[in-house]
Amino acid sequence: MSIFSPHIPFTTLVDVADENSTTSGEISEHLSTCSHCSSQLEKIRQTIGLMRSDTIENPPTAFVQDARKVFRSRAPSREPSLARRVVASLSFDSFTAAPAFGLRSQRSGGRQLIYSTETADIELRVSPENEVAGQILGATCENGKVNLESESFSASTSLNELCEFSFGAVPAGTYKISVHLPGLLVDIPQLELGP
Amino acid sequence: MQPTDKELLIACRNGDEASWNVLIDRYQRLVYAIPRRAGLNEDQAGEVFQQVFVTLFEKMHEINEPDRLHAWLVTTARRKTWRLLTKERALQTANTDEGHTAEEVLATVVDTAPLPDETLMRLEEQHRIRTALAALDPRCQKLLTMLYYRPVPAPYSEIAAAFGTSEGSIGPTRARCLKKLLQLLEQ
């Protein structure tokens, strides 16, 4: 249908399938003889039809949460039996810290928090969109892992070679963070992430 | 690139909870739709939903073809749905049929498939498209959702405003997104 291709352009086929344009005589004639274009058109029509008729409802959130819990409640604990479990305490929060002299408050930007234990510090950065990232300082973190968990959301990620981790934007809520390190499990029991 | 079912199942076997959650996100609508389309109410469908995922957890080391997890879940959901339907019917009959226990009546109930194959195939196709859609870039996901997943398609003026673009560019973008979607479906 052009000097480059004997077939109808995909955009035109989508227009025909989506009934955005009336089919010209030339296109109808081509479709009646070209199996490539007619089969392509049929696939587009079927796909659009299936999307438009997709009225599958989402299961209630409570059912999904229960299904998620199946794993947590039944999986054998992966924590090493000799691992020490410690709770980290908050030692710095940029939301509550007064800005340094001559600096404006940084509350409009991200939030920085530092949690400390005897052996390791955890630096957390939370963006205004609730993207959570951070780094473990002062501890070895080979094969380390970080879990982030609230009533309605949970995610897990591995630490990289610099002991850093990051999560995409997470829903607002109260989170528990667990950092799994060799021989050590560090808990941050409560982190509020606002809307 | 989204992980395959096989990759997710293997990760679950190794104790990765995040992969379990991805599997639930991927299949929750399909698994829930099967009992619902078979006529079970929300609570009953919830019971089937829970049973399917508990069974998946218990059997995940025994699934010989992890790349056929989709078929395994559909079959399990159908079976659990059928069992619940049959039990319900038997109990109803037992209530009106004095002198027989529910179990005795249950044994006489005819084995009827809860869902016609055509309906099931449609559900599976719709699930396949949803999965492919989730692998598209966010812009394409948003556009195709606004165009095809709403009871009334969004007008071009609303889409143009949502994308900060002109109405004239929506047609070509829609075609580009649909082309990518079809390519993913053919993989």
C-alpha cells in the first residue's frame, strides 16, 4: 500500500479495527485479497475486543493479604539459627532535626533517617514519592537482604556490593523494616511513610 | 523484563517471599474470577481463592512443569470451585431430604463442570493480555487502559490532557502500543 510495503500500515489497521475511520474501497479490496493484512486486522480486533469485554473483578484486598500471608506463616524461617536479632534505634531524622544555621528547612525535599545498633548503622532516604533507599554502614553485608512490610504491602530486595538497597515508591503506611546480614538481623520496628 | 512463572516458582521454592507476592499479583484476578463466574458468592470465592494458594504453597516443589503454572492454577481453581459447588448442592439437598446424610447425598450429585470451556478460555486470554499489558512501559499501559479497560472509553481530549500532548498524536501512540502488545502476546 506504499512504495515501501505492499501491506496496509499498522496504524491504519488499528483505525479500522477500532472503528475510528470508515474503511475505504481500496482498503476493503486489499483486505479481501491479502491474508497477511486480514489476519493482522483480526488479531487487533480480537485483542481490543478481549480488553473491552474484560470485566474480571479484583478480589477483595483482605483475600489477597491472606494469600500473601500463606508464605510467611508456613515457610520455614530463613534466619540463621545463630543470627543475633537486634532492634535499631533512631539516631537522626531530618524531619525533626533543626536545619543548620543559614540553611532553609529541607522538609520539602526527601527525608533522611539514621538508625543505629552496636555494630551497624542503617541510613534511610525517603523521597517525597515514598521511594525508599538506603545503605548499611559498618557491617559486612554479603548476601544481605532488606524486607519492607506493612499491613497491606510487602517487598524485598538484596543489598548490592556497596551494601545499598532501594525500593520503588511504596504506599503510605506504617512499615517494619528487617535487614538480614550475615549472623545479624536488624529490625526497624516502625517507620511511618506519609501520603 | 518481567520474571517468567518458572523463574518465580523456582525463587519461591528457594524461600523468596517477594516472588510469591509477584505470583499472587499476577494471578489473583484469574484465580478469583473462576469461582465467581461459576456463580459462587464473594465469601465462597474467597474460600476457593485461599485454598488455591495454600495448595500452591504446599505443592510448589511437586509441580513438574513450572512454565505451565498458569494451567496448574486454572485446573486447581476449577477443581476447588467444583468441590465447593457440589458440597453446597448436596447440603441443600440434604436439608430437604430427611433420612440421608450430607455425605450420602454428596455421592449422588452429578459431576458437572462449573465453567464452560469457552468462558474459561476467554478468561485465560484476558489474563494473558493483562499480563502482557503489565510488561509494557507505563505510558502505554495508561493509554490502553484509558482506551479499552473503561466501561466508556476516555475521550481523546481527556487522554490528551492526561498525557500533556495533542489529540492528533494519540492515534499513532495507540497503534505503537498495540503493536508492542501484540508482539508480547506472540512471544
